[in-house]
Amino acid sequence: MVTAIIAAGGQGTRLGGDRPKQLMVLGDKTILQRSVTVFDQCERVDAIVLVVPPTLVDQSGLAETPNGTPLQVVAGGRDRHDSVASGFEVVSPSCDIIVVHDAARRFCSSALIARTIDAAVYHGAAIPGLAVSDTLKQRSVGPGWFVSRTLSREQVVQAQTPQAFRSEVLARAIGLGQTAEIATDEATLVERAGGKVALVEGDPWNMKITTARDLTIARRLMEDTMPVGRVGLGYDLHRFVEGRPLVLGGVTIPYDRGLAGHSDADAVCHAATDAMLGAAAAGDVGRHFPDTDARWKGVSSVELLKQVATLVRARGFTLVNLDIVIVLERPKIAPHVDRMREVLAVAAGVASSAISIKGKTNEGLGPAGRGEAVEAYAVAMLVPTASDA
């Protein structure tokens, strides 16, 4: 059995800001959640212990494991050693290997975790090491910055996490840490206890977010490796009938016929709503507002669009724009386009400049071309909501 202890007990004062760095946002998730997700997705990890500042232990929604890996949240201590010790206390006695990882290393990979675990199984303790390409100088002790000697870079690596240990090896290291001088990682304590620590190949992408500059670099890396947005396509068609008003884009348009439907049959709103739901992977209009439900009979489709806009925001997305095409022979919609854009913009919670509406004829072809129906197509672009809250 393998348990991962994710150390997130510090406040990240070197990063600055008004909240712990592990709660800063990268893309659409916190640094903490992204680190937890890596271990949740790793098939070699059976359980996760998350160590956080005492003030965050009872915070709901702090981190989740969608893949179902058991997650336990515990309070950290004064320093890193105390925090890892707190996590170790709740690890199951049946655990063979324990992996310790800094939550600030969001770009860790499953392959790196597996390499480290395999080496620890064989050697007892293992850490990733990254070769150094720069010439290394040791700074002299005392005032000022002077070189005391040049180090051999062939004998030096940059230590990373995750670091993996057999349970008994980590237990001895934690016990030593109670009386020894402060160590910056558990491998140092293993070394002091006379143990050997194996090295596996590290990952240059596995950077640690410590300063504000690191956070900026990490966000740029996220932009390079993640989709910048999500696109949804919506379509709707309603046939013309006598005795109903014609409502398109939330605007009542003078005409001798309207559209058939359970609601006000606003095909434009329905297409826009479906596009937004599609981009958020949240179903479709029929699922949320079925025509078998009396609540939606005759309802303004603008109200449905408002509800979906709220749902999309709750899922962590922001609408960038809507591009809509209305296909009909008559009436002409050009005089009403600007008003439609205003109505839809208010409902969707964006500026009217984010709404595009175009009218097209179908050259006499199909139901729309024969004047029997109105068709509407919509494309919505959503992006993860940018927030450090």
C-alpha cells in the first residue's frame, strides 16, 4: 500500500499576497487542488494525507479526489518536519511506502511518482534529482558576496519531491527529526540516520512555486499546456404557427405568425442556452427545462438563459462571447438585432459587444427557406474564471 503525504502546512510568506500560496489559483483550480489531483490520478497511490495550516483544516471544498482516492486532511505543525510527522501519524499501519510531496510542486507527473516509488521499494528511500547545468560557486561566510570555491556540478543535483520511503525508514527519520537540527526535507534526516537515499531522474517541469515570480512562470506554463477556452455549439428549430407572437432573442417582432413550442419558443435563446451548456459539458435545454414540466409552459426563454448563465458561473466558467446565426426568410431581423444583443447580454451577464447576431436566408431551401420555420445556430466560448479567491 502506498500513501502520499502532501505537505501544505506553510503560509508561503515569500510569495506574498493575502492568502496561503496553496490557495492561489492556476488556471481554474488552486495550487493545492492541482497537486492533490496528480496523486489522485496516479494508479500507484492508494491514499492521500493532506497536511494544511490549522486554520484551513475545517474549510469545506479545500481539495477533492474525483477518482475516489481516500483523502484525509490534518493540521500541520510549526515547521515542515512537524507537519510531515502529523501526516505520518494518521497513515495506516498497513502502508508499505510513503511518498512525501510539496504541494507547491504542481507540475509533478505520475511517471515521476512511479519512478520514485519503485526506487524506494528497492533501496528504502529515493528522491528525484535534477542535473545542474550551470557552474556552481560556494559563497563565503561573512559580509558581502564573494566566492570561496567552485563546486563540481557532476557531483551535485537539485533535489525535488515527491520523495518516497519505506514506512520504517521514514519513521526513523521522523524520530531523529525531533532532536536534530532543522532539515529542509525528509531525505536529509535519512542521511543523518546513516541511511542511503537513491536518486532517480527528476523532471525539469517539476518546479516549486515559492515566490511571486515562480507563480507568474507557473501561470504562463499553464497557459501553454492547457486549453485557453471551451467551445459549445447550440442549434434549435421551431415551426411557424398562427396565433402566437414571434419572439426572437428576447424581442417580440411584429409578424402575422409566431413559433410553436412549450415555452415562448424563442429559438435564438434556446440555441444560445444550448451552446453555453455544451461548452460547460452540462447537458442541454431539454434536460434542464423539459417540456413535460408545467413550470416552463409559456416561460420567457430569456429567463432560461439567465438560469444557465448562473449555472455556468457556478461551474467556474466565464462567458467570453456568443456568435448567433438566425435562418429565416421573413420577417427581416436587421432592425431588431441591436435590441436582441442588449437583451441577451443582460441575461448572459456580459457586455453587448460580446454578442453577435446575424440573419441569413436559406435561398428557398428546407423548412426555413420555405418560410415554415426559424432555425438558430449559436457558438459560445467559455474560459475558466480567473480568480485568486
